[in-house]
Amino acid sequence: PMMKVKMSNSSSLNEFLLLAFADTRELQLLHFLLFLGIYLAALLGNGLIITAVACDHHLHTPMYFFLLNLSLLDLGSISSTVPKSMANSLWDTRAISYSGCAAQVFLILFLLGGGYYLLTVMAYDRFVAICNPLHYGTIMGTRACVKMTAAAWVSGFLHSALHTGNTFSIPLCQGNTVDQFFCEIPQILKLSCSDSYLREVGLLVVTLCLVFLCFIFIVLSYVQIFTAVLRIPSEQGRHKAFSTCIPHLAVVSLFIITDMFAYLKPPSISSPALDLVVAVLYAVVPPTVNPLIYSMRNKELKDALRKVVSWTFFSSGNIAIALHK
């Protein structure tokens, strides 16, 4: 009978209450404007990279094909959290529907998981390019690149479907207040009835093992990459090799450190303020700064971005002149 009560409690939930960034109207509007700025920067940065890679035939190589997919995943992940938080601040509400919450959990896990698997594929691409350059064209052919990218997207999807289905099948009897500005599994598990979350913990352990295997693969790839780069006799050659690896390594480090801290930090140091900072660091910061990191030391990408920007201004200028006439 007790189980029936618990199940009916969770099934009658039709909305969750998200964490509000601020109580006063001025601070709510400040939060809205701040998130709007971040969101527009992420849209612009990732949008420019997608356009540059798609339009410039010089960038039709495996490395940039993977980067285009990473930008798509980044755009999706920031779009699944930030707009809802902005809307809630603007309309002075905290509510998110039950299905909206489930959709957020699914999308965040799918896009972040897909992004992590793609970063693993990108590490392999750099490893082959630097440690086995003579066979690069054969190993990283178009078909192989498409298969590896599809595997990253599908892995993210399956991993997310498994966790989302499992989390939302757990009876919830600790209210409906989520201590975060978007729905995430650790916060929803806090609302579960005692012992019912153990199955999800088991799934999380399996996921962590997979994440750890990818992490080991990335580390071993980079050990071999740096060993090979340091053997390159010319300084120019070393610089070129490092300039394609350092941005990827920076993005991987940012992603892994923030995610691991969010999901593995001990409950003793957990507090709403710290959880909020960590969530912003792993869900909002990487999609916004990734385009900057990748374009900062990459001449080919900078040139392509310049072309896209100048073409945009040139064509919009022509349209304005035509309308004026």
C-alpha cells in the first residue's frame, strides 16, 4: 500500500519548481540580460564556426568536420537550459512542466554525452594526424569520419534515454523543488523516496566507467602526440602541431573537470550556491568559450571566419543599398 501512495505522489506531479537566481525584480532582469548576452555569444560563435566550416572548401577535412558537429552539440546543450531560465526570470516564475523537466534532462545528457564521445574521437583524429601522418588519408576517410561521428551522437542518445527513463520512473516523495536553474539528475534524485535511487546510482557507476575509459584513451593519445611533436626537428613544425592540439586539450580539460566536479563532489561540500556555480561552469561556459578556444590559435579557421563576416556585411550592405534605391 505504501508503494502505491509513493507512486501516485510522483505520477500526480505535473510541474517542478526551479531555483530562482534572484528575488528582486532588478536582479531578475540583470540575470535575464546576463544570460541573454552569454546565449547570444554562444549562438554567434558556434553559428560562425558552422557556417565557416560548411562554406569554406579548405575546411572540408576530418578535424573541421568534427568541430562542426561539436558546435552543433554545443548549440543544442546551451539552448536546452539557458532560454528557459531567462524566460522564468523575465516572467517572474520558477515553474517547469513535468514533461519539460524530463526533456531538459534528456537533452542535456544527450548533447553533453555526445559532445564528450566526440571529443574522444577528435583526440583519435589528432593522434592519427601527428603520429601516423602517412596513413591519415586512409584511416580518416569520409566514411570512417561519418561513422565515428554517428557513433558519438547515437552513444549520447542511448546513454541519455537510459538515464532519463530510469530517473523519471523512480517514485518522488520529497516535494517538487529542484535546487538548480535547470533539471539535472543529482537534484531530481534528492526528491526520490529512500532507497529507490540505488538503481540510478548503479547506472551512474556504469556511465562513470565509460567516461573513465574515454578519459584514459584521451590521455594516452596525448602522451603519444606530445612525444611525437617533441621529436619534430623544426620549430615551425612543432608550433603547427601544437596549435591544432592545444585548443582541443583545453576544451577537453574544461569539460571533464567541470563535469566530474558536478557529479562526483562529496555531499559534505554541496551547497545551493556551489551547485549553481558548478552547473553554470559545465552547462553554460563550455558551449560559449569553445568557439573562442578553437579559433584563437587557428589561422585557417580565422581566415574562414573573416571571409564569412566580410561576406555577411558585404551582402547586407548591398541589400540595404538596393532597398534604398
